[in-house]
Amino acid sequence: MKHVSKILGLVLATAALFLSACAKKPVRPEPTTTAMGPSASDGVNPEAIALPGGEVPNLPVRDVSVGTPADDNKSVVEPIYFALDRFAVAQAERPKLQNAVKWLAENADKNLVLVGHCDWRGTAEYNLGLGDRRAYAVKKFLESLGVDPSRLETLSKGQIDAKQSGGEADWQKDRRVDFIVLKKQ
């Protein structure tokens, strides 16, 4: 008899749990009756707050091309390459930074954008952050070599330009920081 009461209690508890979990779905109002529907007379008029032409005023436009269209987005010194999932500048890549310092000294009227890249592995968000950390690490290293920080900007492209086909040799070329000339307006 004790077992029957335990089983009955368990069945009732399960039934109560099942019935409470199967609640009726809420009824959603029709879009025409909501505040943003066509019947709303006190809603916000998008035309009244939109900017003419859809442009955002007072934002400078940057052109990061080097010169002719064939030269667009070409690194002016040899890129710095990185190991998989790393952003520290490797010892073997540091002499290339001396070339960047030399280029900046010879081109005192120009500034550089340090563009961080990643291979295609990883999420887009992660690779965007990793490309940013790579560009920032190169910037900090150049600053430690005496480069004026106002002549350097950083940008991350993440995995945008990465190859998905090929193999490790191709993917190693995607893990880099390029030195792109920033044209002054």
C-alpha cells in the first residue's frame, strides 16, 4: 500500500508539471493596433528626423590607398606575419619594423594605417578583435622604436580578405599586419 501511494503521488506530480508547462501561447496584437502601426497618429515621423541624403555630417573620409588603383591597399614595407591565434610580434619579424621606421623617416609627410588581418578560422567577431590586437601590437612596438604615435592609425579587417581554400602555407600569409599609406585630405 505504501508503494501505491508513492506511485500515485509521483503520477500526480508529473501530471501537474506537464499541465503547467503546456500553457496557452499569448495572443499578439495586430500590427495596425500597435503604437508603430499605420493607425498611430502620435508616432514619430521618420522624414522629420532623417538627415538629408542619409549622410552623417562632419565625419572625415579616409582614403587609405597608396596611389594608382593598382597600388590600392599594398603594404609599403614588408608585412609583419603572426603565428596562429597570436598577436605578439615574433623575434624573427622585428627587423621588418626597422624598415617601417626607416620608411617613416624618409617620408616625413606621410602617415601609416596598420591593418591587421587573420586567416578564416575562428568567428568573425573573434578575428576582428585579433586583427585589432595585432595592429595595436605593431603600433606599440613602433612607438617603442621612437615613431610618433600621431603618424600611426590601426584598423582591423579580421578575416575579410582571407582565403578559405588552400592550406596552412596560404593561411600563414593571411595572418599579418600591412603598412598602408594614409592620404591626407
